[in-house]
Amino acid sequence: MKQLNAEMGRLGERIASEFLAKKGYKILEKNFRTRFGEVDLVAAKDGTLVFVEVKLKIGDNFGPNPEEMIDGKKVRQIEKTAQSFLMENPEYGMRFESLRIDAVCIVLDAGGQVKRISQYENIGF
């Protein structure tokens, strides 16, 4: 089960990276981990450094939508992890005018094709 979750996470991050790149974002880092948690993607666009949480779900039949899996506790964890990222990489803090946290939520159909992908900007900071 753990391996399946890791594979699904990598798939979601790949889909989200491609989605964001098409929208003009540059992916700077993937899977930044600290004791606080993990930031799936660190991206940049138009002078803004963006910490991205990726949520992927297969099908609409069971369980919550991917958006429902991001609560206040999760946003606070991403904020702490992002702050750690900036402490470890101070050049990013100096290089970008602003920071934000976004979520990219993906729903795949039973065949593994993207049924829906949504970006939610400014969910934190």
C-alpha cells in the first residue's frame, strides 16, 4: 500500500508539474522534506515563489474530493516546511518579490486519464 501511495504521489506530481509548466511556471524543486513535512513542488512565476501541494484521486465514487484533503492543519504544515526551505535556501527569499502556497488537485478516471485538474492559488501565507 505504501508503495502504491508513493507511485500515485509521483504520478500526481508529474501531472501537476506538466500542468504548471504549460501555464508558464518554472519548477525549481520537488519533494522538499523537513521534520515538519514535505512540499511537493516549489515553482516560480512572475516574481513569485510558489509552494505547491499536489493531491490526486482516482475516480469520483469513493471518499472526499482531493480539495477536501487540504485542511487548515495541512496548510500550516506546508507553511512551516516552506519557511524551512527559505532558511536553507536564502537566495530564493532574496530573488522573489512574493511568496504563496497553491494547491493542484487532480482527478483521474478509472483508466488513468486526467478527468479534472484545478489550481487553487493563495491557500496560505
